Amino acid sequence: KVRYELTYVRRTYILQTMASTHHGDKLLEDTLKLLPELLEQRQRTLEERAQEVERMMEALENEKAALSGENKPGDVLHLNVGGSLLCVLRRTLTSVEGSMLAVKFSGRWDDSIEKDRDGNYFIDQPIELFQPMVDFLRAKACETELAPPAQAPDFGTDQRKFRDFVRMVEFYGMTSAIYPTEIVLQYGHPNASNISNDVDVTSDEWSTYILRTKGHDRQIESFEIALNNFSRAQIGWIIPNKIKHVMNNGNHLGVGPVKYSVALDCTRCAVLSDGSFSSIDGLAINRDSETVIRCEGRGDKWFVNGKLVVSAVSVDQEGVKQIFPGDWGYYTESLIPAISIQGRWHVSQVEFGNP
């Protein structure tokens, strides 16, 4: 009986194996017949993907060329400015990186810019305002060390035109280019100070700087300084012809502890006004992380990371240190930004007074 059962099992296994082998051979045969078609379909898919990648790369190159405005057939742009025709190079209009004017004429938006019936790009600005801005950019493009630097447009006694020009310049995001500022080391060792692009500064030693206008006479009304890893800092205002007083018998006091100056002492969390010291309750400044100091209204207000902490004008707000202008208060129209510091910092914003 056992032998019979083993024989039955063996026969069953052999029959199943033969059936499976037959089915497998047929499946393999069918697969081999379909293989050329499958390979051809796979090849077409790979070719389509390669073509798509090539189109994407071409589109990317076109995008880069459009953004840079280089190597374009229409590099000379024909503008209709308030009814007057003006021809200008694309690279002239895009020379101030990040400005709205540069973005508008980068080449990326050419199809969407308004045009007149002759196809000229239309600028809805008076030519007597737009032309001086373009001429300034042209002058900047050909500056050399042997010639005087380009000067901001001068409208003489025509204050209305000057105000309209300032408004247009601000609209196009060109203020920092046409009305630039510069950081100047006043006291401190030059080898211990590194000024980059008139924005970023590293002071390895205690030094005093001023922030002044360059190529124009607009007055700085407010400014912001971002501090990074500083050991000592005094930020405020001083009368230009009194800057020499920051040095007293060889002792470098910095802005604030001397007459005709006022400053926020970021190390001791206090106000320094004409040499007087007044602590600010509740104020704490971390020297190892970025801290933004805003000085507003030529000595009117100081903000730390957006919070008002000191005011020389009356404010109805708790936690604000109220100060009264000293001798510097008689010369607010002449005050310029001054920074005494040891550490890293950069100018994050500059605002000018209204014309």
C-alpha cells in the first residue's frame, strides 16, 4: 500500500512537471516573439525622454540669455518715452541688478511690455525725467579711475522736478544706484578694517566709521545696521566737523561719549548723549546673533530688532527710554550716521529725507 501511494505521488509529480514545462516553453516562445516589439517601444520611450531633456536644456539656456539680456538680436532697444523716441542698450537699462527697471527689460518679459503702434516699448514717464536717469546709467558704464565719478542728475532750483524724479527713481528701484552711500573709516587701524562694497564691514579692532552720501547732496534721514558677532558697538549720529572729538588725548571714545553726538550703546544697553550715560531698563542684546539696529529721524528714535527702545520725541509707549536732545539737538539738520564698533556688521537700509 505504501509502495502504491509512492508510485501514485511520483506519477502525479511527473505529469505536473511535464505540464508545467510545456506551459513554460510556450510562455517563453510567446515572450521571445514579443521581445522585438518591446525593445522597439522601450527605444522610442528613451528617445522621447532624451528629446524632452534636450528641449528643457534649450529652454533653460534661453531663459538664462533672457535674464542676462546678452547676445539678443534686439540688444538695442527702441523706447517711446512719453511720446519721445529713445534708443538705449539693453545692458544699460539692466545695469542695476535687482531693480524693477532691470527686471522689466531683462528680455524675459519683452512680449508683455506695452508697445506703441510702431512696436517701440512704451514708457509712461516724462522724457525730461527718464532721460536723466538713462544718461546717469550711461555715465556709470564708462567710469574710469582717471575721470570724475558719475554724478546724480541735478535739477537746480526746480524742486518740483527733483521731487518727481526722486519718486520715479524710487518706483524703478534705482535709489541705491543713483543716490549711493559709502562707509568711511575715520579712526582705527586700516589693516584691522575690511570694507566690502560699501555695505559689509569687519572691524578686528575698535574703530569709528561714518556713513555718508556719494555723488549727491541728499541727506540721510534713517539707516539700519545689522550686527554680527560684535564685542563692542555704539551706533548713532554726530556733527561732521566734530568727529575728531571721538579721540580724546589718544583715547578712542567713539560716537556718543563726546559732545555733539548721540548713540545707542549696544554693549552696555544704554544711551550715550553728549557724553552722558543713561541705561535702558529691560534691554538685552545678544552679541553672538544678528541684531538689527535702526536709527530713525536723525536722532529721533532707535529700534532694536523692530522694537522701539529709545526716543527723543514724545511717545506714549511703555518700555521706551525717553531722552532729551543735548547740544547735538541744535544741529539735527547736519547730523550724519556714525558707527563705533569692534566686530562684523553691514548696512541693511538707508533712507533719505524728502526733497
